[in-house]
Amino acid sequence: MNEKGAGSVGYVADYGNGTYIGVIKALWSGSPHIKISLSFPKESIGLFVNYIYRNGMLRTLKGVFKNARGETGKGLCGIHTLTKHGICDFTSLNYGMRWFCSLPDAPGFKCSDWYAEIKVEVHGDKTIDHPEYSCRQINPSVTFNISSPVGYVYNKTWHNLLCQNTVEPSLVPLSVYEEHVMNAKDSIVEFLDRVPGAKIFIKGPHSLEYNNGVPYDFVRYLQDKIIFKIFDNIKHKVVYLNEWDMTVASESKAIHPSNDLIHQMVQDLLSYIC
């Protein structure tokens, strides 16, 4: 953004013969600077896509099991059956989305033993170790059996004592993403049948830079193609909010946009309602 607090985005067309053309609209007067960047070369995108399709997920998740004897063990979890033996199918518990965990290598564990045991140790008088497991890993029943305090605010940040808040951009194969979008569309169609005058919005992804080698701009392009294809026959009933351009024009690189940008996003949403 320049001294006027102004910024915009353009697009680049690839002609497939080694030449490209960039298109940017002149939306205000003055002498703006043009910035061009190549986020990721196609070779790194290829490596990323191949890894996702081969392993099912970008990050390894482990399920925690605790049997009747009090013994605990861990097994790999994901959207693929990574082994041929000792597989627990938790798809029915995951709203119909495929999800599998392998049993621990040690004998004596059943699928019903899936559990997450949380240990918190206090060091000193101001800090507490992070819980051992992420919130995604714990058995939901644990959340009904905890006593206060469930967490605390420190440096204006909420710290959950039950489990780790490990919310980061995470990715799965596009086939799984497409299943989620199709399920969402089916639910929206049913809802609109019941409430024809309802307004439905889809918030598109926002730009970010995260030091984990994931080509988010390319992933966003693929995700948008899936959304547009699946919602094509009801797009007259659904508003798609393009937040990518807003965050790129603002040169926002954070995983979570600033409060100022969030305010602008809310204003953008309300402009379609009020």
C-alpha cells in the first residue's frame, strides 16, 4: 500500500509459450508502484501436491488409546488407511467424512479405547506447560467432564488448559475438500427449501504467508474452482465473498487478518444485506 493507503490487485495470463501479460486497473490518480512476485515455482507445487495425494494429509496426527488396564498407546490417524491391519474406521463419528486411525502397535487395544489423556504441569508461579494433545485429538466426551478453570488469559491471549489450540492452515487432498463442499451445498439447498428468503454467503480464503512451504495461492485457486463448479446451479442464491483481493491489496501476510481488515470484511458482508 502507498502513502494514500491505497492498494489493488491484478492478474497474470500465461500464454504457454514463455510469455506472460499482467493486467492491473488504474483505480486512483497518482504514481503507484507495481509489485510482482512469484510465490512458488511449479516444481515446488508439484512436490506439495504429490505429497498430499501420497500421504493424505500435510501433518501427521495421532490418536490416543487407553484400555481397561489403564495402558495408553498411540496410532496414526488420517483420511487414508495407512496400514492393512488394526484399522479403526471413525467415519461415522466424523459426520460421514472418512477418518481412520490405526491401533497402537502394542496388543490389548480396541477401537473403543480411543481416548486423549491430558497432563498439565505447573512450573513457577506464572507459566504452565502446554497441554500434551491438541484439541482436535481429544475425545469430545472429555469436554463434559472438566472443572473450572478451563483456561486463562495471559498477555491478552486465551490459553486452554484442556488441550492445545493448534489452529494452523491445514490441507487435505482436493477430493476430500470436494466432499466437504458437496455436503455443505446439500445442506444449503435443504435449508433454502425451508427458508427461501434466507441469504447465504461463502467467505473465500484470504491471502497469507506461512513458513511451511505450502503454496497457499495455488491451493486457493484450486479450491475456488471446486466451489464455483459445485455451486454453479445455485449461484443465483449464494453470495461469494472474495476476501483474497482485499487482503492482497492490503499486503496482509498474517494467518489471521488484522482487526481493521476483519472490520472491512464484515462491512463487505453487511453491504449485501443492508
